[in-house]
Amino acid sequence: KVCVPGSTTSCKTIDHIEVDTGSVGLRILSSVLTTAPAITLPPHTDGTNPLAECLRFADGDAWGPLAVADIQLPVSGESATSVNVQVIGDPAYTALPTDCMTNPENTVAKFGANGILGVGPFAQDCGSACVGGIPSTGAVYYSCPSPSSCASAPLSTLLQQLQNPVSLFATDNNGVIVELPAVGGAGAATVTGVLVFGIGTQSNNALGSATVLQGNTFSGLITATYKGTAYSDGFIDSGSNGNFFTDSSLPTNCTAGTQWYCPTSTVNETVSLQGTNSTMLTANFSVASADALFANTTYTAFSNLGGTNPDAMGFDLGLPFYYGRNIYTAIENASVGGNTGPFFAY
């Protein structure tokens, strides 16, 4: 539920929100907020002008102004007040900056969801890179004297950025666990899982016997060694619909697009994951033909969907890797059982 700050009546319950452990912050499509019953969230400013943001996801760009909202999560009842959020596709902000013109995902149809809840391993979505400077990659903030005249600008504090809502909870604020059941080789129409808030803070979120892979303090990344090659940009990401990595032995002559792998039969693969704490963990996964998987148009969940990675040093274990596992994502500086975030664990 999203509310105008301080209000208990000017609120809207929004479903079909993507859970993304690979980004930070709540982002909602403008059209979702303006559909009856509409709510208008107040702008988030740099002290003078409204702020906007461009964030480049792997498959498209999110552009829009920042706003402030109170939020409450269902079932758990976790809540946070005065949270900085992004409103994607606000029709007043049609002058897209060059950074966000490649593939703007400014509608629900293009974005694939009503919004995205970024619960990645950091408290802010850009960190120190956006304080006093403008980063060359990642999130870029803009100061907007008017919606049509936005200019990239450094921020003066971390708190001006989009925030990880989990870090703002009163309790259970050090990370999340994504728990999903196993999915068979052919896929499934739907899957029901659980997003658990907090790690080691309640009886149902203990770290237990999970192995911790410490992430890089600045980037959160781990190292993935696959077929003898070490990929330094490794991560585990519920927001990616496939496992994305480089393997020239897997064919990409897919009708669905050359970004996918289409082996003639399902292949079983292994990658070794290593955190900055030197802990190593073997991860097994499989890759089936994307064309064969997509042939069943009623299925949306696949445990063996794989594709290429445009980052030559990237290894992205996406949503397929989550099926049949409980995967932990701890936020930076969080202390859990002698381990300090950012880290992944399973």
C-alpha cells in the first residue's frame, strides 16, 4: 500500500509489483497511480527543484521524477514513512535525457509490471558515487526547474537518493529472503513463494546453515568461475528472468532472439561462486532451449532459461536460480551471525 505521507485515506494498494534483489528502491508506473482511485504523491526535491532519475536496467531504461510516500507491505505489516520513490513514465516529464532514450520502459506493458520493489544489498541505489559527483554508469539524478528542463546533478547527501524500503523498517531491516519452490524442466504457469523481511531477526528468518558469499563493499559483486574463466561481476538477482552468462559452446540461433541460448537438449552446468570472504560455493543450474520453453505460452516460470550477458565480466544468476532455494540478500553494514553485508547466502 502506498500513501501520501501522513495520510491514512489518500492511499492505493498496488499489486503486480516485481521483487528485485538486483536494484534498490520502490518504482511505480505513473499510470498506475493516476488510475482511479488516483493519488498524487508530493515531489522529492533537492531543496529547490524536484529531482528525477534515470536508471538503466539490462533490458530498458526507467525515467521519471522522484516522489515521497508512506508504504506498507501486506501480510508482514512492515511499514516505512517518507520513503523516496520513483514515478516512471510521468507524462509531464516527456523530455527524456540522452541516457534514458535507448529503450524507455515508461508503460506497464513495456515495463512488465505495475512497479518494482528493489530490495538489493544497499541502502541507497547509487551510494557515494552520486554524492558530490555524477557517475558514469548506474543511476543518474537530475535537478528539474521544470519537467522539460532537467539537468544531471550531483546530490549533496545519501538521503536524497532512492532508498531501500527494507532499510527503513523499524525492525527486520537488514535484508530479505526470497523463498520459492522448485519448478520442473518444462516450466510452470505460476509459482507462489514468500518474501521474508529481515535475516536472523525472527524465528522464521534465521540464517541457519546457509553459506554466506560476501559481496564487494562498493558494488556488492562476487566472483563466478565458469569453465575455467573467472567473472568478477557476479551476482544473484531475482529481477532477471534468466541466467545470463557467456558460453560460446551454447547455440543462440533462437527464434525468440539471439540473446537466448537454445541447446538441442537440456545441458547441466556448474559455476563456482566466491565471495570476498574467500568462501566458495558450487552452484548447479541447467539450460534448456528458450524456443522450447516459450512454446508453451501459458507458462511464465522457468528454472532453466539462459541467455548471453553483454557484460564480458558478468555472470548473472537470475530468477531461475531461485526456484527450489531460499536465497538471502543482506544490506550493507548489516551484521548477521558474525557476517557483515552486503552478502548473498543460500
